[in-house]
Amino acid sequence: MVIKESRKIVKSTPIKYKCDYCGKEVVYDYDVTGSHTWHHFTTGHNEWSNDSVDSIESFDVCSSECYWSVIKDQLNNLEDYKDSAYLDNMSYSFAKELVGGIFKQKDD
Ligand SMILES: [Zn+2]
């Protein structure tokens, strides 16, 4: 037999996101699923020991400019771990090549 009682449950839910690069706040729109104007991703590395856990950083960004700025910063921060580092599910070397290709095209 299950004995029940009524309880009020307080649930934490996102109302907006703050860009981790420029600080812009974007209101979370519950009515438009899949239409997000921000991107969430993580970076880190897989070196031995707790260093790998401590290396995980989580970002929310509001635009492509902020995204590439964070990726470029993290490429610099993770350079010593380039053999096992990842940025938004990309390997360090692929992310570096991608950034190089994109910003070479912009300069041309
Ligand atoms: Zn931003």
C-alpha cells in the first residue's frame, strides 16, 4: 500500500541564459522548441588523474562571434594538453584547423 500526502515541489527551471563571453542575456522561449539563440558546449582534456575532471569547462554563447572567441581562448588554454583536449566535441587539432581555415577565409 502506498500512503500519499500532498506536497508543493519547488523546481528550478531556466528563464534565460547569459553569454559567457559578452554577458548578453537571452530569454529562454518555452513556446518555440528547437529555436535557440544560444549554444551550450564544453571543453576539457582527458589527461590522467583528476586534472581531466577539473579541466571541464561549460559555456553558453549568444552568437558566432562569441563562440569563436571562446574557442580561440580555449585553444590557447588547452595547448599543453593538445593530445587529449576537446572543444565542443572536436579534437584540439581539428578545432585549431577549423579556426585557422575560417579566419584565413575572413582575411582573404
Ligand atoms: Zn555573447
